[in-house]
Amino acid sequence: SGKGSQHPFGAMNLPQTPTVAQIGISVELLESLAQQTPVASAAVSSVDSFTEFTQKMLDNFYNFASSFAVTQAQMTPNPSEAFIPANVVLKWYENFQRRLTQNPLFWKT
């Protein structure tokens, strides 16, 4: 929902109860789709494919890393594992996004 944060994934609040989601899929004939009018607000992306890929990759990494988040109460000591605070990953993500926006080829230098 993005509560309390400008980040696309919202605040890092872990849900206290399971959340249920339902997805619907509609299978249509191509002929009926061709007769429909496109959404007025739909627009072709002006972002190049590399930038789009990079943004999707960042989103995927952040979602993956966040899926392992636990509260401090849920943590069990394990000397063989390293702990990386979620806010560090979020800060890296935001910095990378900012740098990508400023210069999509910054990583080549």
C-alpha cells in the first residue's frame, strides 16, 4: 500500500496475519480483443530496454531479499549466517535507482 514511504514497496512492516490474494485470468479470442479500444491512459514506454530491465531486476532483487525479513524477536542466533539489515538493502536500492535515473550507463565507469 506504500503507507508512510515514498518507496514503491511501501514501509517494511511485516504483516501480522496472512494475507489472501485472488487473481483472475480471462481468456479471449484475438478477434474480440481487436474490437476493444485501448485504455486512454495507456502509453508506450519511453524508457530504453536496458533501463527497464535494470529497474525490473532491482525490484525483483528487493522483493526476493525482503521475503526473508524477520523481526528481531523471530531471529535465532546462528554464527554461520551474516545479518544484513533490510534498511541497508533499501538504501542501496534507492541509490542505484537514483544513479540509474541520472545516468543509465553509470555502471560502465
